[in-house]
Amino acid sequence: MVRISAIFIAVCMVLIGASLGAVLFLVLHVSAAMSAIAALAALTAMGLFNTISTRLRDRHDLGDQIADLSRGTADLARQVGELSRKSSMLEQRLENSLTRARGASDPLAAEIGELGNLVKQLAETVAAHETEIYRRTGANAGSPAVLALPPEAAATPQAAPETAPEAETPAASVGERGFAGVPREALGSMIVGAVDAGRIDLYLQPIVTLPQRKVRFYEAMSRLRTEQGDVVPASDFIEYAEVSGLMPKIDNLSLVRCVQVMRRLQLKNREVGLFCNISASTLSNAESFHHFLEFAEANRALASSLVFEFSQRAYRNFSPLEYEALAALADRGYRFSMDQVADLRIDARELHDRAFRFLKVPAKLLLGRSAGAQADIHPADLTDLLARAGIDLIGERIETESMVVDLLDFDVRFGQGFLFSPPRPVRPEALNMGQDAEVKAASLGERHELLNAAGGG
């Protein structure tokens, strides 16, 4: 639109200049040259006038726009100043409120801290009294009186009622008295006799959730019963059984009994699992592992609930033969656990790749109370490291309430130890019931083959 008006004005100025020249030449009889000069001068004068007037008008319009912009900027600055003033007032009020709240909460926080210290001291005192009562009861009666209780009785009242196979009170106390005074060369024959006579008993110790203390798993432990009725823990006879080559036979027998117990447990609660300890010699013995694998295959329906457990020392000494055996069990759906952890040099990714889903670490090692403990990671970060690899951390050998409180600070989800319940023997009728269930799961020929292997080598 502006361009059209400018063209129209230019045309008009040309016509006016030409008309002036024509009037001078035709009417006033001025020469053609003078008429042309006059017309050109008039056109130049009109052009200058138009340019100057246009510049003045544009300057006036630009001045108005600058004035409007200045007024807008001033208004914006005023609004920003108002917002800054209000923001300062709000910050001052918030700071005053926080100061008053902090002043009111500090005494409460101090009181809560003192109450926490008192509760911790009370828990330690109660735990010490319970340990003393347990020791005196076991020393006076020949066996801990609490073994007659179900495993959940040692947990808190909030623990869910998870019922284990019935436990019976053993005839003798658990300890090293069974090997007292026995020559070293006679220990092997004593263990052979106990295995052949079926005097390798199965004990169960619960693994509970923290802090609820609900029974989530059981660990199966072997106990040797001597002819005199003394009960010897596995840690006291495994070394001699390894030297005598009896561990594959004991492990096969333990697997049969663990399957029996697991079937009984699943009749009551399918969420409960069972840890079964296996030695490295069982994996490396081709004949024994063949029977072991056949029975595991026949009962692979229990693979999600039955966890095979190996010590850290045994795992670090595994050869390709043992790794191949682990892979065979993992292919059938079984998962593994590592216990007897002496240091925290853990490769979580490698353990996950080899189907390890649980890691048991002594509470004293996690809490830094074990002298000479070595680690590649701070114990407080171990739970997160294992969780990223799909492995659950279990704190074991928990003996006091203070340990539970400290382990909760490390986000440990599971706990095991005498604080919750000592190992308790499984009654023979529970194993008999398991045998009936086993007949339904595997053929009679397979079962007899495995039992013969477990009983005869």
C-alpha cells in the first residue's frame, strides 16, 4: 500500500513538472530549453519537499512508538519490583515459620533419640538374658528346652504363623561330645556307621523377613547322631566325611529328605522355600551326581522352592566340572545360595550368571565387627549391589536385637540366627509323609535307584 501511494505521488509530480514546462513553452513562448529546465527544477523541488515531509512524519511516528515502549518498560519494571517485594516478604515469612518449627521439633527429636537409645539398651539386655537363660537351660536339662517349641515361637508376636514340619526334642545336647575321646582314625568308621544306620538327622532353622520376622525360608542342616545318642553338628564331622568320601552319599540322602520336607511344607504354604546344603565333592563325583541330577529332574516341580547352597570357599575352588554341574541344575530351574562368607570380595554379576539368587553374610561381617574383614565394597552398599544383580542378601548368625536394628539400616531383607530360632529336628513321621508324596512325583524304579545310591555309595 505504501509503495502504490509513493508511485502515485511520483507520477503526479512528473505531470505537474511537465505541465509547467508546457505552459511556459506554449503560452508564455519561453524557449524549449528554458521550459525544460524550469520543469526539471519544479520536479526536483517537489521531490525534496516530499522527502523532507515524509522523514518528519516518520520521525514523529517513531517518537510516539518509543514513548509507548518507554511507558511499557516503566510499567513492567514497576510490576517486577512489586513481585520482588512480595517474594521477599514470602521468603521472610517462610524462614520465620521454619525457625519456629525447628525450635519446636528439636526438643522432640532429642527425646526420640534418647528413647531410641533406651530401647536399644533394653533390647541388648533382654537378648543377653535370653542367651544366658538358653545356656543355663541347655546345660541343666541336657538339651535346650525351647526345641520343643515351633520355629515361629522365637520370633516376635507379629510374625505370621508359618508352620514347619513338627520338631521333636533330641535325646542329647548338640555339641562336640559325640567325638570326645575318639581317635582320629576311628572317626571315619564312626561316620560310615552313622550313615549306614540312618543316623544323619535333618534339622531346620527358619529364615525370616526383616523387620516383620515372618518365616520365608528354612535351611536344612545335617546332624550326626552317635550310638550313645549324642548329636554332632555338621561343622564337626563334614571334614572327616569329606576325607572318607562320604559327602556324596550324605548329600543324596539330604536331597531325598529335603524333597520330602518341601512337599510337606507346600501343603501348608507354597510361599515357603527350603535351602539344602550341598558339598563340592558331590558335584565332582560323576556317578553320585548322576543319581543326584536324576532325582532333581524327577522333582523339578519343586525347583522354584528348593535352593541348593554352597560355601564361599567351595565356590572359589570350583573347577570347570563343578561349573558344568551347576549349569545342569540351573537348566532344570534350580537356584543357588552362597553361605559361610568370609570376605565381601563379591562379583555379583558372575554369581547371577551362574544362577545364584541368595547370599548369606554373617551379621558381624556386615556390621564391621569381624576382625580382619576384607571387602571391595562398603557393607552398607552391598544390598544395593546385589539387588541390581537380582540377588537377595540374608544376614545370618544374628544373636541380638541390636544386630537386627543395625542390619535394618543396611536394608537387609532377610535374617537367620539363634535370635529367631535354633535349628530343630524334623520328626520321622514328617519324612514318612514325604515319602508318600515322593512316590507320586517320581517312578518307583527311580526312587529305589536313588535311595540305593544314598544308602550304599
